[in-house]
Amino acid sequence: MDCKKALVEAEGDFDKAVDILRKKGQKVAAKRSERDATEGVVLAGKTEDGTHGAIIVVNCETDFVAKNEDFTNFAETILKIALDNKPADLNALKALPFNDNMTVEEKITEQTGVIGEKIELSSYDTVNADNVVAYIHPGNKLASVVGLNKSGDFAEVGKDVAMQVAAMAPVALDKDSVPEDVVQKEIEVGKDLAIQEGKPAELAEKIAMGRLNKFFQENTLLNQAFIKDNKKSIKQYLGEAEDGLSVTSFKRFSLS
């Protein structure tokens, strides 16, 4: 109906009608800028050569819009633009041409006017590796991208690891990759818990370090128990698939 009204207002001039819609989109976007856009889709993909992956989040206000095929197609177009152009960051992606007439950011503003909900490209990240695998969980609310250190046919193994990332949300690749502030926070929490449990203060540090090691085991990807076989770690699973096979990096986004 908005498109029809714009064409009537433009007296059948298609280009003018597009401009009217774009201006309306800017007005609607301004009105809805303070609203929460917590629904949407999370999509991931990789380039044809399999060495570059991208993951994006496109938000909207309602699940009804998120499940609309046109909205999903719109998000998939943005993902393709990201994969084709490999922008450095989110702002660079928004500045890329969506088509001959407008940028990605301008198209998002236009869609806000057409749909009548706040639309936002909120997240974008990439993975570069010898072998990249992308996974989108059914429902488009959760996705992950994993980089492997070896090329070759590791589609099944890569998907298993990408599903692991999606399901278990590791905080880092291994213990050496965990940010120092996170490590210190876990140590402090461990100490406090030990003291609250009545343990002697002189043992609190030792107990905290033991809990830290458990934290590394449960929250770093290579040390996590494999969800399909908890008797082995992801590191062991990869080594069984190919000697020396490992993960170089990963990204994960979720709407929940």
C-alpha cells in the first residue's frame, strides 16, 4: 500500500516514487530510532574459494517480519555484498553500494519506511583461513563461522565444529586466547566462592586456579568436550580427522 500511495503521489513516475519512499523511510526511521529491534536474522556464508567467511545480524522489531521471505532475502543480499567486497568493518559494509541508487545503509532506511519497523544492520564480522565453514542454525537466529588451518575436504568436520561453536558458545579458541580481564575475573570469583564455602584464605588461591582450569575446559573451543562424543575434546576430534588439523579462529552471533 505504501508503494501504491507513493506511485499515486508521484503520478506514476517510478523514480520519483522511490525517492518518496526513501524520504518516508527516513521519517519512519527517525520516529522508530528509540524502539527495540531485538528480532531479526543471523546469517553466515563463505566465498566460493572457501577462504573467507562473513557473519551478519539484521534486526527488526517483530518475529513476524523476521520470518518474512522478503526480509530474509534482503538480509541475504547484504551478506552477499559483504562476501563479495570484504569490507573492513560494519561501517564500511553500510557504506557499500546496495544497488546503483543507494548504499546499504540507505537501503535499510528505505526498508524501514516500507516495512514500518525499525530495521538495523547491527553486527558484522569475518573469518579468513585456509578452509572456512559457515553454519546457520535452523530458524536463522544463530550462526557461526569457523576457520580451519588446512585446505581439503573437511566439510563434515568443519560443520561439526561450527555446530559446536553455535551450541556451546566458547569464549575463546584456547586458554591462551582468553582475555586477561576475563581470567582475572574468574580467579576473583573463584576466591570469593572458596571463602564463602568456608575454605581457609590461604587455600583460596589454589582452589580458584583449579576452578579456572575447569573454566578453560568448559569455555574454550579446542578444550571443550565434543557435543557428539563427550569422551573426546574438539582438539582430539580434529586430530583424529587429520593430523595437525586445528581451528585458527571462529565467530558466533545469536539473537538470544
